Amino acid sequence: MKARYFRVIKEYKSPYPDPIVFQEGEQAKVGEEFEEDPDWRNWVWCEGKDNKKAWVPKQYVKINGATGTFSKFYNAMELSVQVGEELLVNEIINGFGMSTKTDGAKGWVPMKNVELKTKRGA
């Protein structure tokens, strides 16, 4: 996907202040699938080393029973955003966009909290 600019239209507070990072090839315990919001399908609960846990895109994990192996790097960092902020989104998966704020902070933001900008600065 080509990176595009979005504007935040609804505030979002990250519920996970200490996100987990999984390296490609790393294994994790795999739990339930997220089913609370139909806009956020294909997320699975994973537990890694140090008992850190996070929702992970199912597409990033090869699941074998209760264990999963990561097929690519994944950082579970979610951004807290305010209405009016501008974000550069370079990947969208399962209803979340990997975003960069103007201050350089990077993380996932729900796509239902943003709208596509027609041009930067507008």
C-alpha cells in the first residue's frame, strides 16, 4: 500500500501502555480470536516471553494448536490520538492502520477513528 495521510475524527486512547514486540520466527502461546467488533476480524490473543500479551493480526502468525510462529516482525504499539491530528498510514490490516504522527511516534490506530485526507495540510 502506498502511504497516505489521514485526519483523526474520533479520539482513541491506547489501552496497552507496555506493548509487546514479536520477531520473525519467534513463538508465542495463541489464545482466543477477537470477536467483540465485526470491523476488527482476524486478531488473535498471543502471549510471548516475559508474560507480555497482545492482540496480533492472525495473518502474521502460523498457528499450530495453542502455539504460533511469527511469519514477520510485529510491534503491538497502539497510538493515542486526538481529533484533528494528522497521521501518515503506511499499512492497514484488520481495521487498524500502522501510523506515524507528526512528532514521529509510530503505532496502530483504528481506521474507524480516521478519515482520508484529500491533500496534506488541508
